[in-house]
Amino acid sequence: MTDAIVTLFILLVLTSLVSIKRWPEWLRRMRASGWPTVPGIVESGEVSTFRGRSSYTYRAQERATANLGYSYTLDGAYYSGYHTAVFDDEQEAWSYVDSLRGKAVQVSYNPRKPDISVLRFLH
């Protein structure tokens, strides 16, 4: 019984730590919910993959990070930004990048600092 409680506690802590890593993106999206939007385009995309073993379960793990670079124009000025999404599978991350590269997107920008922006469509 004690082992089950310890395991549950460890899983809870790990889940909390993983979700904390996503808080900055979530907060940025929440702040941007009232910002104006303009058309943009996804200009680049790449995937970086981490493979390893869990130190708790000793099972193989894979974490793939998709990085998208996008641009938009506002009042004749060019701006760019990036978006990062995390996947449990490298192929899924590449499919995500390939499906968006070169595509038109909606970009929300901070009206006081138009170089600060977020994509509006995402997962």
C-alpha cells in the first residue's frame, strides 16, 4: 500500500512539473485573447527530438518539439514570431509542421508592442 501511495505521489509531482512548463505559453495566450489579429504565414518549421528512458519506469520515452516560425505585416512593418508545440511522437510533430509550413494563419499581436504576438489557430 505504501509503495502505491509513493508512486501516486511521484506521478502527481511529475505531472505538475510538466504542466508548469506549459504555463508561460498558456499565460501568453490568455493575455492575447483580446488583442487584434492580422493575417500571417508560417515560414519555417523544424522538429527536435529527445529520446531516453524514464528513470522511474525504465521505459523508453520520446518527446518531440515542433518549432514554427511565422511572420506578419502591420502598417508596412515586418514582424516575426515563433510557436512551440510538444508531442509524444516525432512523426506526429513532423506531420504538424508539414501541415502548417507555408500556410496562412491568424496572428494576434500586442497593440502596444506589435512585435509580441501569438498564433490563433493552435492545438
